[in-house]
Amino acid sequence: MKTTTLLLLFIAFSAVAQTNSEIAKSAVRIEMLFPEGKTKALILSYDDGAIQDRELVKLMNKYHLVGTFHLNSNKLGSNIYFNYLNKDEIKSLYTGHEVSVHTANHPNLPDISKIDVIYEILEDRKELERIMGYPVRGMAYPFGNTNDAVIEAMNGLGIEYARTVGDSYNFEIPKDFLRWFPTMHQFAKAYWEPNQPEKDKKELELFYKIIDDFLQTKELAVLDIWGHSWEMGTDQKKWDETEKFFKILANNQTIYYTKQIDLVDYINAFRNLKFAVDKNSATNTSAINVTIKMNNKIYNVMAGTSINL
């Protein structure tokens, strides 16, 4: 009788323990990490294709940084507003970096017709692809402006992300890739107005505080800095400031240095992982290796494979 009672108690205890284990497992969160388990990602995003991109790319290459450059193909080779790069130097100059759409002629998209929105994007994409020799899948809105009608017109044009200029001052992963809000403009809003030294000082302090917050955070974080190389022009002070923040962000083992489109592809690969209901296995159907964390343990889910968790 005692033996039977003990056996029943053991079975009951085991069932409760198993149930509690399943409840605990269901509450465990699956988190995305960047490649190699990195917790931070850096995007450097510059618009227009001015000749000053030559100096900017040289600085990026010096510090092994990666840039995304949004170009107006119909303006290349011209001196409208400022001097633009020539088409025959684009492919060589941006080797190792990303070239992306900025529309053919840089109109304010919400002000033009649907067919003109389509033309501006497709013509720019087509010409940039001809020059670069690869699919161009990203974009920055001219003047940073968009609306629902513009985004609807973009449907089916092969654009997988589009950046605004609405600074968020945070490091959140974008929820809507076609309404991509960057972290902040280069130098925050320093130098936006001439002869404002006190304002410039305050904005630069904010700029470097945001960078320091990014470097210190323990959370998953994306720092997206945008701007234009023509803003530096021939002002050595601004170029020195650019090199200063490049140097601060370079050579950090916790940072994933990435083209904007590569980050989009990586996030999509994570979002498309297939997990068993009991979270005991994961399958990666993409062509991109994905790193995840579960229950404080890091797993690499290689492209086209399944693993036990």
C-alpha cells in the first residue's frame, strides 16, 4: 500500500514538474542578436552624391566603416546646386559600401503625381543598377518627406526600405522599413545656422552624448547617423569633427558595421525563423546565418539548417 501511494505521489509530482517546465519554457523569450552575437549595429547613411563623398569614403575606409549612399542618378556629372560625382567613378568609389535610390531628380515626392513617383524611383533604380551591377533595393526620401500615397505608389517597385530624416534620438529597430526614422543627423543640429557658436556647442554635446549612450547600452541597439558630405564642404573643422566621431565608433567588437540593406535582410531572416511550438528547435530557411539568444544561451542558426534549442 505504501509503495503504491509513493508511486502515485511520484507520478503526480513528475506531472506537475513537467507542466511547470513547459510553462517556464513558453515564457522564455527568443531574442535577436546581430551577427557573431553582437548587440549593436551602426549605419552611416549619406545622401545626394556630392563630390565630397570622395573624402567621406576615404575616411570611412581608413576606419573600416561601412556607408550607405543614396544617389540622384540624373544629377550625377552636373553642378546643379553643388558639384556631383561623375557616373564613371561611382562603382569604384563605393566598392564595399551600398548605393541606394534617392530618386532620379530629387523632387518632393508628396507633391507629385503617382506616375511621377514611380518614374523617379524606377529610373533612379534602373540607372544605379546599370552602374553598380547589383540589385538596388533601398532608398532615402528626398527632403525626408513621404506619406501614405507615396508609399502606396512604391508598392511593387522593389524598394525594401526607405529612410526619412525624422530623427528619433533612439536606437530602436525600425518597425516599418518604409518609414525608417534614423537616430540623428550628423552633429545633431550643429552648424544648421551660421554664426551660432553656443547652439553649435550644445548640439555637438548632444550628438556625442547619444553616441556614448549607444556605446554604453546593454540593450540591442541600432545607431543610424545620416547627413550629406556637401555639408562639410571645404570646412576643415567639420571634416575633423567627422573623423573624430568615426574614430570613436570604429574598431568596437560589440558593433556590427553594416550596409542598410544588409541589416534589413538580417532582420527579415530573424523574423522568418521557424520555431517548434515547444521552442525546442529552430529552422532557418533563409540564406543568411542568424544569431539568437534564448534563456541566456546564444545559438547560431546557420542558413538552411535546423538546430535543437
